[in-house]
Amino acid sequence: MHLILFGAPGVGKGTQAKLLSSNFGIPQISTGDMLREAVRTESELGKKAKSVMEKGELVPDDLMLGIIKERIQREDCKKGFILDGFPRTIPQAKHLSELMTKLELPAFVCIEITVPDSEIIRRLSSRKICHSCGADYHSATNPAPADNKCTICGGNIITRRDDNVETIQKRLDIYREQTEPVKKYYENLNHFYSISGNNEVKQVYEEILKKLSLN
Ligand code: AMP
């Protein structure tokens, strides 16, 4: 299965990608997680991406395409993969299609998850993540333990630098301007579905499984 989870920041792409990844035994490819790892290890890529990410802007397409090209050709992607946070611009989508054709891989199923902006802002401003494995914590639904150590890997739980109200708003604006047009691209290619993410995690997950069963 080759799946794109599409939608604004905070709609639950990462949460759903993790569930799908363990169910189907294919990797979640989160470009945001990959970039945060690069920032953490202070790699060349991390140095270039850090300030852009902190401002809530998009990392340049050429860098993103290089990362994806290398990642999807690794051994663990042989049975398929789930893209979470990529593509985010029309050039990214076009180059991805070209790459898929070149590698003789099948067309993507693209599932859009939608959530009202007010709920996105509420979710992201109360979100914390594990610095090591990227697991999500929310004060209401899945609070971080008192010692701020991840229950999955023991890593430190932190607040993302871009999860403050001002930067969240900026990320939403950029989503509308640069990423939402990508939707048309996949609508035209078929295998595009849109579901509400404004429900319990389990319910959203079941909706996704229903759409996947149509393919
Ligand atoms: P995310 O974890 O998906 O919210 O991504 C966090 C940040 O990483 C974004 O706000 C961007 O700065 C950067 N980023 C992640 N994926 C991409 C992408 N496909 N294109 C450009 N920038 C990206």
C-alpha cells in the first residue's frame, strides 16, 4: 500500500499514520520527524532547516525532494509506505509522481483528514511530543507523565518550538496558500478521499480503513 495522509498540521496525520504503520507493517514517513531529527543531530540538513521550521515556514522543495528520494528507496519501503507531511507543495507532488513512475511504483491512495481551525489551534497549543520517538501527548486525551519521560521509549517529552499560537496560525496560513492546492492534484488522479478528523482517534482510524477497503 502506498498512502498519503493529507491535511493541515494538527489534524491527526501522525497519530493515524502510526496506527496504520503497525497494522500494515509498512513505515510511516514523516518529513517533519525526519527534519526534527536532523535539527537534533545538527546535521547539514538540520542546520538549513532549523530557523525555517521555527518560523513555521516550509523547507525548500529541493531539500525535501532529496530526503524523500533517498527514504522511499530503502529496504523497509518495499511493501509500501505512508507519507505524513509530504507533499506540501505542487512541485513536491509533481516530482513525487515522476519518482514513483521511475521506480515503477503504483499510484497513491490519498486520504485527506479535515478538522476546523479552532480545534487545530486548541490541539496544537496543548500538544507535547517525545523528543526521541515523536510520540504525541495532549493534556486532555493523553497527558504526559509527571516526570516528562516518554511512556514508549523513555525519551524526554517537550513542547515543539512551532506549537505556539502565533506560529500555529502562520502554519495554517501557509497550509492554505501552498499545501491546499495539492489536494486538486490528487483529486484529479483519483483514489482521493476526504474524512473528518474531528472525532475519536479510533473512529477516524475506522473511517480510514473503510476508504482503504475501497481500493
Ligand atoms: P510537521 O511535523 O509535519 O508539522 O512539520 C514541521 C515543519 O517541518 C513544517 O512546519 C515545515 O517547516 C517542515 N516540513 C515538514 N515537511 C515538509 C515538507 N514536505 N515541505 C516543506 N517543509 C516541511
